[in-house]
Amino acid sequence: MFSRSAFLSAVSILTLTAIACTSVVSSPAAAPETAPTAAAPSTAITSTATPTPIAETRTPLGATATPELAVTATTKPEPNVASSLPDVNLRDPNERPPEFLQRQWKTDFSRHTVSYDEIMSGGPPRDGIPPIDNPMYASVANPPENMGANEPVIALEINGDARAYPLAILIWHEIVNDEVGGVPVSVTYCPLCNTAITFDRRVGEQVLDFGTSGMLRKSDLVMWDRQTESWWQQITGEAIVGELTGTKLTFIPAPLTSWKEFTEAYPDGQVLTRETGFSRNYNTPPYSGYDNLGGQPFLFGGAIDSKLPAMERVIGLDLGQEKVAYPFGGFSESPVVHDTVSGQDIVIFFADGTLSAFDGRGPEGRRTVGSTGVFSPTLDGRDLTFALQDGAIVDEQTGSEWNVLGQAVAGDLVGRSLAPVVHANHFWFAWQAFHPDTEVRTAEDIMR
């Protein structure tokens, strides 16, 4: 049963998703000028034909253990997409979706790995929540006036090219098709699950362009690609219906952080502007108050594990043998935590200050939810131990100071970076829906 507040939230969402379908839209093709050309790939790319999607040559922890979550060097593409499709356990090809799901699609509905009973319409039609295909940027040195210090952004850096994607924009569009550091990417955000995930959008030799299908599964965004009209689960990065069923996209580390943290880490970076080609009120989120801890998820029919409140934000890790979730609640008191997951040592950094994307954009009354970074504590074969000293994250071996993005900003190691571990900041209900065997670990438990 929905509480009254959850019901009102649902009504608000239905109203605003309808607005997303019918509000005045200026054609994306009319967006002024052309998006800036991405910087040329750095020498960290090992092959001009198949550039590695991560700056430097390090591979995030878990790359071999969890191919659906980890970033690995791109292998040589197959001659065509069809010849490189994975072997998957398809469901009965005679199982067909309801007529309303098939309408106006050229998708191969005989290929699917999930039951069509699990997929539902979210309200808007295909691309009724319009993706951004012609992103426009401003420099960190000359940012838009609307960028407050604690605004939440998705921070993406590839081959020295750093971009910030404000959630105030992503919450209205959910997908940005872009090229960063010479790598085609899709930066995605599902507000209903608080899932900010960035993908390399190459499959074999083909570069895919993604849109919003208008469908949801377990409350999570179902994307579609314009090349094959396959449907993709955003949380897992896997095609679940259509020609490319079973194919998994490569995840690229792109944490949620504050605008202030991004600008300090990447003074030469760029920020996505509100020149999207669409008419939206980016000062007001369409899901106001949705992330209240006492609330309930929208269009979610599954069971919710009562270990945590449904809308609790968690640091989610899937390193193969173990799936672990760390609730945000304990990290304000313990912002630096060491742990071991699937035999791999990790360190978690937490920073207060980052604002919720679900509150109004006025200066008063906005809640802070914080931001996180997860890294390997090993640098050049040396294990570092981190602790909080006088409000700063410091390693005990060299006394160097580190930021939440894993960069040494002072001391002997200044300029060095820790290898990131791909992690999630999902709502608890969304993480456990796709990782039901998750172990919950609190910061307090680990610190004991």
C-alpha cells in the first residue's frame, strides 16, 4: 500500500511525465551550433582502431570478475554485430508482449531474456522523455550562473577530457549521447532508481545511439537503440529484447559528485549547459520529494527487502563472488572505510555537501545527500591506508591529501590517482531488485 505522501508523489510523477510528452519542444536538430569536438585520444590509447575507454592504462578493480559492471580494454571488434552476439538463454520465442508494447516498434520480439510480464509502460511514449544528442558545453572557467557549488553532477573523465553532467538536466532527459576523449558514450540517469550509469556505446564496430523507450522494468529505465531497436536494461547495461539480446555494454566509472568537487578536480573541464534544444524548467525537478526516506518507489511491483528503507541510497558493489551494499546513512560519521569484497581490497571515500536532485532548485530548504568514491587502495604496488585527519582524507604512508574523486591534491603523491572501482549509488530497492543476494554492510560494522 502506498502512503499518502507516496500517492501524492505518484500523482505528481504521472502529471509531469505527461507534461514531458506534450510540452513545447523545439527540434533537437535546431540546437545552436555543433557540440565541441572531443579532445583527441591520449597516448594511453593502445590502438587507434579500438581505444581503451579509460584515461591512463589502469583498469578498475573487478574488471575480470564482473564484466557487466567493470571497464575493460576494448577487444578487437568483430566484422559485424550479428557475428559477435553472445550465446544466451532466450525465452520461448512464441511468447509475445501485449499489443501496446509492440506498437510502432520494429524490434525482434522473438528474442528476449526476460518475461514480458515484467515490462510496463512508464507513461511517456518512445523518446517522450527526449535524450540529448547535441550536447552543448561551457568551460569550468566560465560556467553557467545556475551552477551552485553543491549541485549534483555526473563526473566523467576519459583520456584527459573531463565533463560534468548536471542532474538538474539529466532528470529531465535521462540520456546524453556523447563522445568524450574520443570514446562514444551514453551518460544515463534513471530518476526513479537514482541510477547514474555511463556506458561505452560501441558494440563491435557499431556505435549505438540510445533513447528512452517509455518502458520500465522493476521501475528502472528501459533504453532502446536506434540502430536495431533492441531494448536495454539501464541498471545492468544488457539488451533484454531484440536483435542484440544478451549483449552487455561496458560500464565506465562516472561518479555522482558536487559541482565544487568537479571544478577543483578538473579546472580545464566542461559542463553540459541548458542549451538542449528542448523547453524544460530545469530549475524545478519533475519528481520533487521522491527520495524521501519514508517514501515508496513508483511503478515497482516487486518485494522490497526490509533490511533498509526502500529509498535509502547505497554504495552498491558487484565484484563477482559477492554483492555488497553500504547504506549512505553511516558514512557521515565514518567518511573513510577500508573493506574487502570478493578478496579485493577497497577503500570508500564519502563527502558531505552534495545536494539532492529531487528538491527544488531554490537556495533554501535543500537537503544534502553526499557523494562517494570507491577505489583500490594500492598504488604502484604499495598498499595505502587512509584516514580522516582534520577534515581531510590523508594516507598514513606519505601524508598526502586526497579528494573524493581519488586524486592526491597535496603532499608527496600530488597529481596521482587511485584506480576507481565501478560502483552504484542506487536507491536500495533498485539495487536489491537486480542483486537480490546482496549483503548489507554498514560503515559502523566495518569500523568495529
